[in-house]
Amino acid sequence: MAVVLPFDPSADVSAEPSLEGIVSLVRADMERVNTLILSRTGSDVAMIPEVATHLISSGGKRLRPMLTLATADLSGYQGEGDVKLAASVEFMHTATLLHDDVVDDSEMRRGKLAARMLWGNEASVLVGDFLLGQAFRMMIEVGSMHALDILSTAAVVIAEGEVAQLAASKNTATSEDDYLAVIRGKTAELFAAACEVGPVLADRPKVEQSACRSYGMNLGIAFQLIDDALDYGGSQVKLGKNVGDDFREGKITLPVLLAFRRGNEQERNFWRRCLEEGEIKDGDLEHAMELLASHKSLTATVDRAIHYGAMAKDALGLFPDGTAKRALLDTVEFCISRAR
């Protein structure tokens, strides 16, 4: 089952949305970020670089650190601190992935076996902690207390979001507002912080710092909503994990919430049995997909992602047109186009 975006006759369909704009913009600095990342995973404890490199080198897009570099460019920053903060952001993200896979009992990550499947849960958690420690070391080296405050606060909010997700997991009574609060914390907060530290380093006015944070926050929400839709309507290639993992893990995501609300009592009992009680039978995933399709839950989820994507683009309205701004706007289009 594919997720199809609503057709916009005014859209330019001459080229597929891509990350090429932001990749080209930050290519030189990203080479320095990647070199720094590899150097900071070094340790006399052999397992640490083995586990860290397994995930870091597994083909992630490095979107969050690229956003830090791009917003620093947008803000006219000329120093060296953005490279270390970008590496810090990537380490924070990688640490959360290592921890998440343990919490979720995930078997796949970015199309490869999750680290926990190769080295065990304990090693995955502890290496994640090591990467967080290295991230904070680099933040301190940059010497910006404001940037340190933003990223350290993000680490707290992300942890709160993960705990909130645990509380909402398997709970079909979760409201859409409650769910959006969860993804703001566990996913969008790091996008927001990654974008905010760029203008902070450049000492730009508060209004520009807030604009970049708003861009990142709304982009992060849109990104997660598309991931939610892809879990039921995408492919393993796009997801880097097994299609239907959210269903098998009992995760309450927006497509399920919408189908639950829009369904009849018999359908709601089906969701309760599968997600709350964890009683999943052969054919249940296929039936879940049928319910999502009949209630247009995937389309509605993508529509909401488009809404947040528009808010992200509007947030950049006060910046003058230029290569950096265009790259950031194109990034929004790419993140949403993954549902095609």
C-alpha cells in the first residue's frame, strides 16, 4: 500500500524534491563534521568504536547536523563552532537511536541489524551514554553558554518525550494533542535545537533565532508524521526497518489514532486487542492497513505533515532569498515527498 500525496496543480513537478540543495550547501563543512565524528568515537575500550561506527556509518542522511550548518550559513556565521555543534547534534541523535532500539526491542535500524542484536542491550545503552558525553564535551569546547543551554535542554526534553511515549504506548485513549506533544519532545525538539544554535552562534537577533527554531520544530513534526504514515504505507528500503514495526510494537501513532476515532466499536475492539493486549494474529497487519485505508488515516496524516511543513517554510519568511534559504525550503519538500 502506498501513501499518495494530494495533487497540487500549482506545484513544480519537473524535478523530484531532494536534499541536493542542502547537501551542496554544507558539503565542505560536513566533511569536517564526519571527520570529527569518527575521531570522537575513538576509545581504548574496543567495543565503543565498534558499536558507534556500526550505526554512524550505516547510511543515515545526517539531516540534523546539516540543518545546524545550513542555519549557521543562513545567519552569516563565519566561525568554527558550527562544525562541533553539528557533530554534537549527530551524536545526540545517534545516542537516542541506540537507546530507542533497546526500549522498542527493534531488530533493524537503517536497513541493518540493530546494534543491540549484535552486541546486546547493555552495550547499546552504554555506548549511547558515551556518545552523549562526547556531545556535551564538544558543546563546552565551542564556548557558547546559550548554545549549550539549548542543546542540553533538548536532551532533557527528548528524554521526557521518550518517557511520555512509553506512557502513551498501547493506550488507544491517547488524544491527538497528547500524541503531538510526544513527537514534539522525542523527535521535533532536536530538529528545533539543531536549527536554533546556528543563529545563536552568529549572535543574530532573537526574532531570527526564534524563526529558525520554529522552522526546525515544524519540520521535525512533519518528518515524524511522514514516518508514521510510512510505517504502514511505505517500504523497508525507505524506512530502514521492517514495515509494520509500530503495529507489532503496540505503538500508538497518528494513523492509528485517526482510524480508532473514525471506526466503529468492532474496529476499535480490533485495535484494543492488537495494541493494548498485544494479541496479534496472522493477517492482523493486513487488516490494520485495510482499516487505515478505509478511514483515509494515512492521507490525513500526510495532510497534517503538509500543514506543519508549510509552517516550517513560513518561519523562514523574514530571511532574504538566497542559496541557504532555498536549501532549507527544499529540505521541507523532500521530507514530505518521502510519502510518495
